[in-house]
Amino acid sequence: MTLEDLRKKVLYQNSIDIWIKLCEEKSIFWKDIENYKRFIEFLFSQNLHLKPFPLCVSESDSLIEENREKAKFAESLSEVKDSNCSTYTLKLNDSALSVIRKFELSK
């Protein structure tokens, strides 16, 4: 599934799902907390409208491996006391998708 597919499901998405789909598109390892943190910092620096979102990981379908991994990732993020490790909602309109796809990890 791509970011476009994610947008077709629901216009507002949580930042973890956006991060996972962006990583799939760019072949980035999505389970790296520091990279997620850089991604959120980037989104804020681009003045995207992010709203805090209390993601409940216990509701994830534990029968699907990706959901189990996403729940572990969200749990790990919640243990870090940094606002860039929080989960947010973001409207996936054309301009937001364009900005999101500009994210690059510095090497």
C-alpha cells in the first residue's frame, strides 16, 4: 500500500501509518525511532498542521504481523519523552503528500 492508497482509505491519518507507508515507498527501515523523530521534526519545520493523537495500541489486530510490529513501535515511542516521538493526525491532501515525499534522511 502506498501513501495514495492510505489517503483513499481516510483523509486524516495518524503519523505512524504515514511514516510506515513513506518508508515503504522510499525503502527506509520504519522501526527506527530516531528516523521517525527526524520525520516529525521535518513535518513541523514545513508548517504542516499536526494534531496530537492518542493512538491506542491495544486495539491493533494482533493476528496481523504488521499490526503487532506497529504496536511495539508505538509503545517504544510512548516511552520517549520527546514531542517528536508522539503520534499526530495529519490531513493527507495533495500539498501535504508533496511535502511528506520530500523527506530525506541525511547521511
